[in-house]
Amino acid sequence: MKIKKLLALTLALSMTGAVLASCGDDSSSSSAAETTTTTTTTAAADASSVEESSADASSEDASSADASSADASSEDGSSEAAPASNYTPVTEFKGYDAFLMFGDYDWLWGNWNPQCGDVNADKGAYGIDADITGDGEYTVAISADSLNFEDAKFGKSETNAEAGPATGTVVFCVDIEGLCDGSDNYKGEAQEKNALADGDDYKTNKKTKGLYASKDITCEVTSIKCDGQEIKFDPSKIVYGNIETDNNCYRIEIYNMYGVNAADPAIDPDDIYAEDKIEVTFKISGLNKEG
């Protein structure tokens, strides 16, 4: 019996030692695992921070690069940059070309030619013209945008609307090229000698006889605007007709310091001020002849 008890006790002690040894190993493994987990988590967090910092830096760099590209694009005038002018001239006319003839006090805003016609062979035209196809109401204009238009053939206007607004006026007329036959003047008086030649190119050559005498045409200005605001005018003082009888243009003379109404104009020249646009609207009738 004693031997059996001793053997049992020895076996029990062996098992206890094994259990204790086993428990010690688990504790070490747990600590190691915890340490590994902590280290891995910290490394992952650090890596995440690095990635976020890199992403932020990349985003900032990309934004800076985009901004730099946009600035460079604007500076070098590439397609990304804002256009110098949004104006596109109309140069093909079914009827007669009407244009706004204008010069301000400083000659910074100015337009002197219609869009069509041989007269423009070596000169620019920068107006927003009207195509007079028959009796009706029409508007002609010039703008800062049209004056700053750079045409491939004519270049930029010699005037410089970029320098500032139109202030006052020395010449303010509407010309309709090709209408007059040269037989009478703006008063309806017959011309003893007609300065115009015969031909069928009267719509494009103002030295050719048109189809109408001044007295055959009825015309009336209905509105004058600067930057959309109505300008006061006296309609009874506007002069209409073939004022310059050496050409076929029908003229609406609102004011011309060199013209027939200089002493008693239809407007106060000082009233003209525009940063963007000047326009004249008129009604015309009597255009019943085909050509």
C-alpha cells in the first residue's frame, strides 16, 4: 500500500509540474501575442498616418499644379484662357448693310465702315451691323467687345476700347450702304450732276447708283441706348437722306460736329457715356424695289 501511495503521489506531483509548466508557457505566449498585436497595431496606425500625410501632400500638390496650369494657361493665351472677344462679325448680307458710325471725344471708341463692301479692302469694320432686307425695324451697335475683336484680315481696331468707356461723341450716325441712286440730296432736292456710276454692285460699292432717291424712303429713329439706358433725343433734329451725294449711303445723322446739324443736334453729345454698348434702333419703309 505504501508503495502504491508513493507512486500515486509521485504521479500527481509530475502532473502538477506539467500543468504549472504548461500554464507558464501560456502566460508567455499571451504576453508575446499581446506585444505583437500592440506593435502591429501601432505600426499600422503609423503607416496609416504616413499614407494620410502622403495623400494630403499629393492632394495639395495636385491642387497647386492645377492652379499653376490654369494660371499658365491664362497667361499664354491657350484655349483654357478667356477669349479676348466674344464678338463674331456678320459679313454676309441678303439685303443692305447698315452700320453705326461713331467716334467719342477721345477717339477711343470708333467705327467708320460697314462689314461688307470693297471699302473694307484695307480697313477694318467693328460694328454690330443690321441686314436691311425690307421695310421694318432694325438695330445697329458697337461695343467694347466688337472694338477689341482681332480679325485675321484687319487685325484689331485702331481705336482702343480697352482704355476706358466711350465719353461724349463727335460723330454719331447710321449709314445704310447701297440704297441711294444719287438723284437727290437729303432735302429731296434734285442733283444737277449725279456723281454715282451705273452698275449692279451697289450693295458693295458705294460709288455705284442704288435704287432709291432719298425722298422715296421714310425713316425714323425710335431708340438710342448706352449700356441699355435710353438717351434723350429730339427726333425733329435728326437728319435723314443722301447727305454725302458722292456715295450711295442713306444716312441717319443724329450728331456730327462736322455735319449739317452740328449747331443744333438731336442729342447732347455730353450725354453719351458707355462702358459696354451703344445702339440705335430705327424704322425704315419705302424699300419696295427689287435688285
